[in-house]
Amino acid sequence: MNCLIVDDDPALRSMLGFSLESEGYSIWEAASREQALACLSENDIQVVVLDMGMPPAEHSPDEGLAVLDWLSSHISKIKTIVLTGQNVEATSYLALKHGAFDFLEKPIDNLSLLQAVKRACLFYDQEEKLKDQEGLHKVSIDVSLGEGVKQVRNSAEEKLVRQVLMQTQFNVHETARLLGLKRENVYYLIKKYSIDRDDEAFSD
């Protein structure tokens, strides 16, 4: 998997890059929005680790949001993990609304980074397989402005599970295989979101 690290701090970029390279990821680096967009246009990137506060607006998420908006318009399949250091709740919520896959709060620990990137890669692979083999497309997130970070994540998770269950005609074993989960995890998600095979969506 190819990962792009976007951060204006060269020491942090180097540390994150070393951690990911040691796990077998191929790494690109960018220090600004302009460098990031150039790299994304020229290379096949699957995961972006993106700092939200970069020059010339280090104390606002504007630069990070601009990258997210570009990705949503041009390469929406890329999974972006945003790094937040200030106003974590508000910034992470904005990032998720603009298409981010996940977020990490600074300072970043190595285990959290690796887990987040691994999860992003898993979802990237599964969405590509679903599009190629099963005819499914990227899950869109539609939430109201009053909802917070947890609700945004849950909305995305529920929509993905519902789409795959619909595609497999509520076959739990096949749904688990396509999502890369255990069957008990799928049963848990069905219960969590009160998904009923008799719902109108599954009876069409």
C-alpha cells in the first residue's frame, strides 16, 4: 500500500514515515497542501495521513479541509486519516464531514497510527473488491449538522453493512467474507443497528 504523509513538521513526517515503512508501506511525503495535491496527482496513493493545521493557516483546519475537498472531488476512494492537535472534537467532526476516513489526536503514538492505517487499507481493499466483484460503490455519508463525530462514524458503518447485506440478500457468511470480518462481528453489527432482513430494503 502507498501512503502519503502530509505535515509541515519534517521531524514528525520522518517519524511517521519510519513507523509505516517498517511495516512494509511505501511512503511519500508532502509539507504543504500544494505539495500534497501534486503528489496525489502524480502517484497511485491509497492512504493519506493528513495534518489539518498547516501554513499559512497553522491554527485553523482550512488547509487540511482544502486537501479533503480536493480528494472528494478527484480521488474519493483514497482513505484519509487526519491528525488533530487543537479543538479536537470540532476539527475531527469537520474532517469527517469533508470526507476523512478517521482521525488521530496529537501526539501520535505508533500503535494508534499503525492500527488506523491498517484499518484504512482494509476498507480501501474491501471497497475496491465490492466495486469490482459485487457492483457496489463507495458508501456516502449523509448526516445532519447537529451530529457529532461518533454519529458520523456510526452512520458510515451502518450504511456499509446495510449495503453489503442487501447485495448478499442477508447472507451473513458472505457479508462477513466481503467485509473481512468474523460472522459474530456481523451479527453484532446487525443487532447494533437493528437491521431486520424483513426491512423493505431487503425485500425489494
